[in-house]
Amino acid sequence: VGSSDTQTLGELTVESVAGTESGKTQLTVEPQLASITNVLKYKTNASAATSVTYGMDVKTWTKWDGVSEIPVASGHHITVVECDQNYKAIRSGDVVAVVKS
């Protein structure tokens, strides 16, 4: 950490395909976590991507293991955030959910 502390939010590429169970979606996220201590969190929203800024606290968001299917309504946005061990956002991406009907 130095004087170049004005970091910008990195980008995650998020893709959604229909899950194996009704009402769920299967996400893929690229690239992989930047650090083994980082975790993925997500939030769903009916009409738009959830706004995320670098360093934003996402502790209250839902933790995601990177593989489990996510229950969500078809057409809703899922915003995925990679955060550090202090729940500060590092990278994020958003996708419109494709859900098994």
C-alpha cells in the first residue's frame, strides 16, 4: 500500500445458464479468485445490476462457493463480487439470470 491507493474496481465476467433444478441458475465466473483468502458474494435485483464500488463493504451479501446453483427469478440480475477477507469489494460482474423453468 502506497500513494497509489486510488484503486479501481476490477471486472469479473459472469455467465448464467439454466440450473439442474427448477428456479435455479448456474453461474460461471472468470477469472478465478485473486487470492485464496478472497470470497465471492452475490446479490440479486429484479431490474438492474447492483452498483458496486472498489472497497465497498459487501459483508451482508450472500456468500457463494463459486459452484452451487443460485435460486433466483428468471430475468433478474445477479451481481457477483469478489471481496477480500474484510469483505471489501475488489472485482465485480453482473449477469441476467437464465433459470430452469
